[in-house]
Amino acid sequence: MAPASGGPAPVGVAVVGLGFMGTRWVRALADHDGARVVAVCDVDGERARKVADTCGARWATGLEALADPRVDAVVVCTPDHLHRDAALEAIRAGLPVAVEKPFAHDIATAAEIRDAAAAAGVPVLAGHLLRFEPRYAAAQAAVADGQIGRVLAIRSERIGLLGDQKVLGGRVSVPLYYGTHEMDIARWFAGDIAEVDAVSSGGVLRSQGFDVDDLYSVRLSFASGAHGTSMLGWVLPDASLGAGLTGLSVIGEHGYLTIVQGGTGLSVHGAAGPVPVDSWYAPTMHGRTSGAIGYQARHLVEVARGEREPLCSAADGTEAVRAALAIERSAQRGTRIRLEETAP
């Protein structure tokens, strides 16, 4: 879409990886007046071509599309264990880059991306979508404004559906896939996590051929003295509505706040029963993508133009991975893990 008269030219973006999140990034950026999708990449050439046709972009099956001179920024949406090459290629080219969560599959890779970006002076946005979800952003602003006083404790839960494994195939643990969301939000509200203590249970998913645990219960200790808990899992029936069991409570010195993430305030019932409605993450409003993914796309444009620093940095993404993997290790060993002991 052409810029308004006298306005800045649209930021040209390349999207690498065209799965669930990649296609949503493409749609959100294509709907943004300040951006245009100029290249898309996916190992599945037919998928890349089809997505490219929707937005008039160049398509490729490899990273050669990043060399297109029209590319001003890159979004990496490959599976987490494949983030490294695309992210480093963008950084070497001096291109601001957004890297979907989990930021990486291990601490060493996350730190490598973080350190390369710092050395090159290239901004990197860790794609933790909840930072752009209006309720979470409003809650964090209330905490930052001192409305509930110093944070004393946090409780969160994120328990998804069995059907997640139809896509993930057991390749990633729930602390890394879902827990990075909760660990990033916990750090956003209460500061650095000092220790984690976790237990896990399994059997439901393994009975279906997926070698991952079902549920984790986590106790958190923060450097600030705050403490908290988080329950993570993906064993709910596929018929469950919305995002499953998800929510957040934050207790302060003289107040508290709560978010029931699955609630939308909108119910739609068809002939076959309740119909899931997305009114927070990637809803279409008057023909354009809105919600958290729309706000995140707008933020990337601002970062690419040098107007803002990333709201969620490469360092933040790395620390979320560190905490998630510490949860795994704690559950496996049956012992408390200090995060300072989990350097790459």
C-alpha cells in the first residue's frame, strides 16, 4: 500500500517460515500501511509461492531472498531449532529482525544470536506476543505506575490442547513452547528469576506416541524477593474452547490484578455448538488484522525505522529460554535450579 503523501516509505519485510505464526505475520504486515511484505521463504516451495501470491512478494525456499535490496527487516518464524541461521544471516546483513518464540531451542544458540546482535548494533525483537496483548500490556502499565505497589507474588497457568501435538509432533517440551510465554511475562512484572523448582507428570501424550511430559508445576523465586507459581501443560480435550486454561494473577503490596486470558466477553453458538472466537490475538477488524499480532507488527515497523527499541529484546528472549530449560532440568533431577548456574 502506498504511503500517505509526504510520509515515510513502507518498511520492506521478509518473513522466513510460513507455518501458523509466519502466515499471521504476513497478513498483519500486509495490512499495515507502513509495511509491505517483499519476500517470503519456506522449505515448502508450493506453500511459499501461494503465500507470496497473496501479498505480491518474492518467494524462495532458502535464505537468498534476504539479499533482496528491498528488504529492510526480517521476521524469523521457523521452528525454534532452526532460528539460528536465519537470525544470524539477517544480523550480518544489518537488518532488524524479529525472532518468534521460543527464541531458540537451547541457551547457547539464544546467547549466540543475542551477542551477535549486540556486537553488530542490530535491534532484535523477541516475539513474545503477550507483551502486545492489550490486557497484559495494561496490567504491566498498572504495575509500572505503582498502582498495586511492589510485586510480591505471581501465579500463572497455560494449559493447551492435546491437538497441539498434531503440529508439534513431540519435538519440543511444554516449558520451552508454552513456558517461555509465562517466564517472559513473569520477568516483565517481577524482574529476574533467580531459582525454579519443578515437578512434571507424563503418560497421556506418550500413550499417543509423543515423547513429552503432559504437565509441569513450577515454583519461582525472583531476585527481587517476590515468588510465584506456574502450571504448564497441553492435555486438554481438543473440544476445549479458546486458548485452554490460561491466566495470570499478580499480588502487590497494596493491590492485585488478574487476567483470565481465555475470556473474550463474546460468545458465538452455531448449530453444532459453541464457536471459538479470536478477539485478542489476530482478529480481523473491518478487513484488517488487529489485536496482539497487529500491534507487534506495528512495533517491528517502528523498530526498523529506528523510532523505538525492541519492547522484548534478544536478552529477554534468551532469559525466557534459560528459565524454561531450567524448569525441564529441575523436573528431571528433582532439585531446585539456580538460573545463574545455567550459563551456555
